[in-house]
Amino acid sequence: MLKFTNPATLSKPFSRYTHVVTAPEGCRWVHISGQVGATVEGTVPDGFEAQARQTWANVLAAIRAGGMDIKDIVKANIFLTRREDIQPSRSIRDEVLRGHAPASTMLLVSGLALPSLLLEIEVVAARPIAAKGQTGAKRTKPARKPARKAKARAKPRRR
């Protein structure tokens, strides 16, 4: 089980995030590349709210593709290009994460890969691997390579 802690030795978080997230030994980890507000077709919507909602939809699709869910997110890094988008970004994040408060970093950057992009979000997720016989987290088996057949060698002929 992931442990979310805000130690008394640190200031209270400025918004909905947790200072320290501890994952137990034996977790499966998924690292998601930075997601932007591009649709499946590759279009980027106009305006911060539309991009933020599409970006979070892409983040959730990515973690689900990795076998994780919202509650498994342990860290979110949010990159914004405009200071005025800080509060709307926090509001949309809180709505999407439905009370989940992972460790989080928000950065103001001078730009992203495309000039039309207003934010990018990358996340890390972790889920404890269930012990044999327990239900809960899905265990994944490593892919096995098919065994190579040994080539039959012809015996040299004696003359």
C-alpha cells in the first residue's frame, strides 16, 4: 500500500498534493512521458481549460495502458507556460484526481515543444505486487522468448 505523508517538519502543501509518497518494496512502477493536450487525431485545442482537460485525459489513458489507475499515481510534474494558469491548473487537477493527492511539482517554463502547447504533465505510478494467492494488483508475467531449436548437424562422412 502506498503511504502519503505531510510531515510536521515541512510547511503545509500550498494546494492538493502530498510532500512524501512512500512505496513498499516489491512494487511495479510505470513512468509516463510528458503528456500534452493533443487529441488522438493530433489536434491541439485552443485555450488553457480545453488543453488541460485533454492533457489529463491523456495522462489517465496512459496510466491505464500501463495497468494503473488514479490511486496509483505517486508523482505528477506539471509544466505551465503562463503564470495565470496556475489556479485553473490546480482546479482541473483536483477535479480529475477526485481527492487523490500525489507528490507534485509545478513549474513555469518559457515554452514547450510546440508554441501552441500551454501545459505538459508527466506522472509516475506504482502499485504493490500482490503475493501469491492474494487478489488485488495484477501480476504480470515477463514475456518469454520462444526456445531456439538446435540445428541438427550432419555427421561428417568418412571416406
